[in-house]
Amino acid sequence: MAAAQTSMVSKMRHATIEKFCLALPAATLTVQWEGMRVYKVGGKMFAMLGPKEQKPHELHFKASETSIFILTQLPDIVPAPYLARAGWVTMKRIDALPDKDVKAYLEQAHAMIAAKLPKKKRAELGLN
């Protein structure tokens, strides 16, 4: 029931997620792996969004250990195939969480990856 309620309040769309990810500091986009939209900071992935034509849209992102534990208890959110060991989760539907939560997790993913960049690279990207 909680998943149905979440879906009803979420307005997150493919284009909204892309716009939000690209608005994060020094974020870039590459299209790889059969249309997968890969968002990076300093050349390192922080999130991936399935192709527009793939329905339902899936969103994959880096998460903290605590977030992984919490998120994977919810419907439609699982450890990311091939990337779970690196701390990634997959939302099988982009409306599995309220919009503000999706944005907060994407900001966290971006910050986690940016923090691991070498100091010189962070300075070049204006991330200090």
C-alpha cells in the first residue's frame, strides 16, 4: 500500500531527473550501454537512468551503507545488478520514492563521488 501511495504523490519524470542531475556541480552526461544515461562528476559515475523508451524507467545511484539498508527494505528498490558491491541501488520505478527523496539521494550520490576525487581534480571542477 505504501508503494501505491508513493507513486500517486510522485511527479518525477525522466526529463526532470536528467535536468536535476545535470544541475549538480560539474555534472556531465554520457550515453552508454544501449542508451543508458550515465551522470558523472569528474569522470566518475554517480547515477544512471534507463533509456526513455524503457518503461518503467529505472534509476540507479550510489548510496551510503545506511541508505542502502533503508532503501532496499522498500518495494521496487533493490541492490543494483553488477554494482551492488560498489554501494549502488536500483529503483525499478522512478516513482518508488517521493520526488524530494529522489533528489536528496541523487545529491548524496553526487557528493559521495565528488568527495573521492583527487583534491586537484576537485579544485579544477570548482568542487572545493
